[in-house]
Amino acid sequence: MLKNYLKIAIRNLTRNKVFSLINIAGLSLGLTCCMLIVLYTKDQVSFDQFQKHKNALYRIQVTMPEDKGTRTIGSSNAVHGPGFKQEIPEIQDVVRAQSSSFVVKKGNELLNEDILFADDNFFSVFSMPLQYGDPKKVLTDIHSIVLSEELAEKYFNTKDAVGKTMELKIEDAFESFVVSGVAKNCPQNSSVQFKAVLPFKFQEARNWTDSEWLGFYMNTFLLLHDKADYQVVATKMNRIFTRKLNEAGKFDDHAKHITFGLQPFLKIHMDNETGDLRNGLGYGSSPIYSYILSGIAIFILIIACINFVNLTVARSLSRAKEIGVRKVVGGLRKQLIYQFLGESFLLSVVAFGLAIILTLMTLPTFNELANKQLSLSYLLDTKLVAGYLSLLLATGLIAGFYPAIILSGFSPVQTLYNRTRFSNKNYLTKGLVVFQFALSVCLVIGTIIVYSQFKYLTSKDLGYNDENLVSFSVGRGGSSKLDVIRQELENMAGIRTVAAFNGNYNGTGAKIGEKEISFGYIGVDDQFLKTLQIPVLKGRNFSKTYPSDPVQSVVVNEAFVKEAGWTDPIGKEVNFEWKKQKLHVIGVIRDYHYASLKDTIKPLLLTQDPSYALGAIYAKLDSKDIPATMKAIENLFRKHIPFMPFEYKFEDVANLNRYESEAKWREMITLAAILSIFVSCIGLFGLATFNAETRIKEIGIRKVLGASVTGIAALLSLDFVKLVISSIVIALPISYFASNIWLQDFPYRISISWIYFASAAILAMTVAILTIAYQSIRSAMMSPVESLKRE
């Protein structure tokens, strides 16, 4: 019996090649999307599950006031972990982690490497296996270093590099570090990521650590004892923090609103909000990405299953006689159900096999879009295989159940006399088409919104000119030569202006009257505003004609003035109590976006404080011969700073890279929209075929009575146009609501215009009409003799 079912199923699939190919193509596309998302989700949920102490590990978090709200960061200070452990018995162990960039010698070549500083218990607390070396001893010597297999191969052409020496640039000289261990490369589903590890004791020996309880710049992990309540531990941490600040006389209004907490280690990866200071952690991932991707994949699979149902029912009339004969000769309805379900599962198996091939082919592109390194072999396990088999069975059952029930219920008398009919209303089939097209229109509108927002982010005026603006660092050892380098650059052909700054925007706070405010803080020279072309709105810029500027004066932005509540800011006092210094405002500059447009412009203060070392340069180039100019800058750099690699960035490119995530989502949702429309059109084609089959006699009679081909084609298309219009009406409010939710995450965003919705509606209507046109015209051109002979 099974052999007979299989033989008939294969015969029917090969006989109807076009329908079979369309069904297989639709199902395989839907299954491919689901397979990719299953891989993605499996990778997400498997993060850090291999850690032995995963349920007892926590990261210290700090919540502090910011812009009339609060901000939580996953960072702390060198003193916090050991200080808490000393007084809280529930804490079993503490691991501090801070990453830093070092220049490393490789023969005559100089390379930059990110290296992690960690406590000597790092490899005992975290399950990061060593290929060579003792996990309890590899970080005990302050001049030891642990390499990953990747770095060991890179520098020594072997994984067994224990005992070999690496030279790292420490301040102005190179120092030797002995390889004490080689660790296996970090798993890609690990939040902890490193290529090399140095002992944290080296930092302490050089007095690089900050003992202030109000500093937050590194990760600190706590390993708690069994049955310890981490919320109780957090309460004790806050008591200790308050006492320590009171003892130091620093428990001011700002500090009163700072609270400590503990974040479970297993939740770090899915928390991208507190990932601004990673220090040895891979970047997190927002859960919303998994939800969106999963939703898209499920939608496309549902659309594919709907198509299967529509196409199977549409070609069912051609099998009516087969069903009638089977019933006349004694075939039972359940046998017919088995037959049609068998065909469904056979088609699903073929589609599943094709989907695996498509998954392997598209995986590199998907990895690039999702910023992953997924592979079927990497995630292949019993649960995953079981999940794929369940997906196969569910698809076959869902896609084949409804057609099997409908087809097996045909009356043998009616079918043998060619009198089988479906209701013209056919609400379920039409409803499914409306549903799938509504999903497609939603995705199209989403694509247009994402494209428009991305264009807005990358073209909005930033408040300064980033065109042909290049920056590079001279490093700690190059600060003493900065003035010489700057002078030579100013005299170099191809360079318009040159400015020095401290390299990044730090956060700090100060008192304005009785009010404590937080703001960005950057050290600059008197050419900084001119080079970035930032206008001074009130007062003046720093100037060499005012020798007191470095110790008495600051320049602030408009946001700072607003936060301080000033109407006339020039001459106002900024009180830095923490360094016992009072400075006065000499100028107000226009607000400019020194961070991405995903953040509001924060209060900013510019200073020439002599203790704030300037270690980076901005150079504004002309556009004549940029490659030659960059080569000249590199030669100058190597002349003055021979022991550092020359690394630079163009600000316009760096600003564009800030929206890499949005760019990837733009590509991903565009692909999803194209797939959904394509698969939906397959369903529409199926419904057009179904409609034509059920109206054969009507078409024949109309042609006999003189109806034109154009009139009949328009008549056949009208019902589908109504369906597409219905789907657009349903999709518009849903899309508007979803778009508003997505755009709320951007403080600077587009206004949602009716043009976006009209464009999507026109596109959907055009594609639908083109899809319907072929079948409608084909049916309208059929000979009325052939049409009426079928009765």
C-alpha cells in the first residue's frame, strides 16, 4: 500500500511539473528562512552555557543619574571588587577585566593588539580551557602573558609557544613578556573574548589603576557562594559604597543617586544597553533582533504553506475523476487522506533537501548581515536535528491537511460527471491570500521606513564638517613630540588646518551654583573649532593671546548652557569640586554631534587644562591628492614615532560606520520583503488558476455572447484587485504603528509621510496585477468550444 501511495505521489508531482516546482520553491524558501533563524536563535540561547560557574557569576553594574533620568553601565573600578569581597562573605571570588591596546613587535614589524588585563584567577573562575599551562599559575608573574591559539600561531607559527618571549611597548620602551600559557580560541558563543591576557598585577605595579570609589571604567565579575542571594549582596555593596564615600568626604548630591547592582552573567549577551564598556566581552545583542528575525521567518513559512494549500486546491479539479474512480472501486476516505498527506510530505521532503542546500549557500551572506560566524556543523546537535525534523513534519502536516480533507470529501458521482464545484465565496482561500499579502505590504513599508531613516542618519548635518577630516593618535609616548608634529603638518602641502585633542570624549561632572550636572569633557587646542568648522555663537574661542585660558577658561556647547539654566553664559563659573578647580566660560559653540545620531546631544565642555594630555591630531585635507598627502603624513609620523604603527581614520567613514547595524537591518528586511512578495505572488498565481478553473463555463458563455478578451481578463482580475486592496487596508495601520515603535529609539528621526505608504501600496498592486495578468489573459483567450466541452 505504501509503495502504491509513493508511486502515485511521484507520478502526480512529475505530471504537474509547474505546480510542483512552484510549491517546492515556495516551501524551500520558507524552510531556508526558518533554518537560518533556528541557527541564529540556537546560537543566541547557547551563549555562555558552557561556563562551569555560569549560575553563580555576576557582573557589577552601576546606575547613575543622567539627563533627568538614569543610566546603567556594566563597569566599575579596580577598587570595587576587592573592597566588596573583603566585607561581604557571600562573595567567593573576584575577577577584574580591562582591555587595552598595545604595540607588539613581530620581527621588524609593529602591530597593534588588543590585550586583556585580568586577575590571576581568571582561568580558574572562567571555563576558558588552556591548551598549554597551569590555569592557577599562568598569570602569577607580572611579566607573563597568555596567548590564544590564534595569536600563538600568528607570532610564533606554533600553538606550543610556552617559554617564548613577546615584546610589548610599555610607555616609551619595549618590555619582554614570557608566554606562560596558550588558551584555546574563545568559542564564538562566549561573552568573554580575548586574544591575549596580561596579569592585572602589572597594572597595579605600574600604578595605572584608580583607587577612587567614584571611577567606573572596567568589568568586575563576582563569583558568589552557593545559595547566596545576589540582591542581598547588592544591598550590602551599596552600604559599603556609601560608607567609603562618607569616609572620604565625597558623598555629595551626585553620589547619593549612584547605586550598585549585580547582573547575572548569563544575561550579559542579550543586554546591549550596558555594553558601552566591554573590556574583554564580545558585543551584546538585543533580544528584539531575535524576535524580528524569528517573526520574519515564520511569516515567510506561513506564506509558503498558504501557497501550498491554494495551489493544491487549485489543481484539485484535474484530479476529480481520479478521486471518483478510487471511491467507486472501494477506496476509503482515510486512504485518500493518507494519499494526499503522503504527497504533501514527499513534496516537503524534497523542499527540505533543497532548503538545506540553500541554507549552506546563503549562510555566508546571512553571517555577514547578522554579524555571526554560524555553520551547520558548529551548531549540529541532537536538539537541533530534532528541531529540523519537527519543522519538516509540521510543514508537511500544515500544508497538506486542509487539501487532504477537501479533496477526499468529493462526491464520486459529481466528480465522474465533471460537476465538482467549489463555492465562489471560498472565504478561507481568499482570506489566506489577504493575510499573506498584508504581511508582505507590512514588510515593504518597513523596508521603505528603514531606508529613509538610514538615509536621514547618514546625511543629516552634524554641526561640523567631517569631509576630508582625518584623525590619528600619537600615543602616550608621542605627546611630548605633538607640537613638533603639528607644526610640520601645518607646513605640509595638501593640509588646510591641524588641531590637537585628547583623543576621546570622557564623562565627568561639576557644580553650577548649587546644581550638579554631568557632561562630556574633552581637551583641545585653539585650532580645534577652526579645523572642525564649529561656529562660536557667543563669546570667543581659546587663544594664545590669552595665556590664562588653559587654567581659567572653558568653552561649552548649547546643551550645556540649557542644562545649566543660564541666559547669559559668558563669565559663568563651573566648579570642579573633585579637583578643587573653578573655571569660567569664555565661549558657547553650536551643538554638534560628537556621538552618533542614535544619542541626543549631551552637554559638552572643552578645556585646555595642561594636565589633560593631548595625544591625537585632526588634519583637514584638501581634495587634490589625498593618497599622496596621507603617505606624507605617514612618513612624518614614522620619523617622530618609529615604535608605533600608523593607524588613522577618516571621520566621514567613521560616522557612517556608526550605523552599521542599521545598514545590516536595511539589507535584511529588504531581502525579507522581496522574498515575501515573491512567495505571495506564487500564492496569488495559484488563486488565479483556481478561479479560472472554477469559471471555465462562465468564460466560454461570455465569449460566445461576444465578450472581448480584455473585458474577460479585467473581470477575472477584479476579484484579486479587491483582495490586494483589502490587504493594503489591513497593512497600513499595522505598519504605521510598528514604524512608530521602531523610530522611537532614535532621538533624531524622519517624519512618517503618506508617501511611504502610497509607494508600498502602488508597488504591491503593480506586482499583483502583473502576476494575475498572465493567468487571466490565458484563460480569456481559451477557445469557448474547449471551455464548454468540459461540461
